Amino acid sequence: VSVARMTSPGGWQEPGQTPEFDEYTLVLRGMLRVETRAGVIDVRAGQTVVAPAGEWVRYGTPEADGAEYVAVCLPAFSPDTVYRDA
């Protein structure tokens, strides 16, 4: 398992990815936008979201104040198993 406390600035967006791990995210402050093939979910402070292994996902913080959140990956995050888009 890996646990990371993240701080993302407003306007940030990471590349899409199709990881081999489940990712559980708890938003502490602000809003985290989670895009999947099924749609877009805006996750706000106090809310959680789960991104299952093998499904495409992209995270971003479009609001000006950004966001703080905790990401838990099981099995642990690895650059070799995240499979980010080119």
C-alpha cells in the first residue's frame, strides 16, 4: 500500500492513466475533478472517490484555490504500473 498527501494548485491536470492498482482518494480541502470513461465527478472536501485498477482516470484541480487530498493506492503506486497517457 502507498499513502500520499497531495497539494495541487488551481488549474492543474495530470495526464490520464490506466493503473494496475486501486486508488482511494479523500479530499481534505477544495475540489478534485476525476474524469473517467463514464463521466466526470467533482469530489469536494470530506468526500471520497475510488478509481478501480484497470480503468482509465484523469485527475485535476480546475478551481482557483486547488485542492489537498490523500491518495491511497493498493497495491502501492509505482511509475511502472501507472501507465500514463503519452
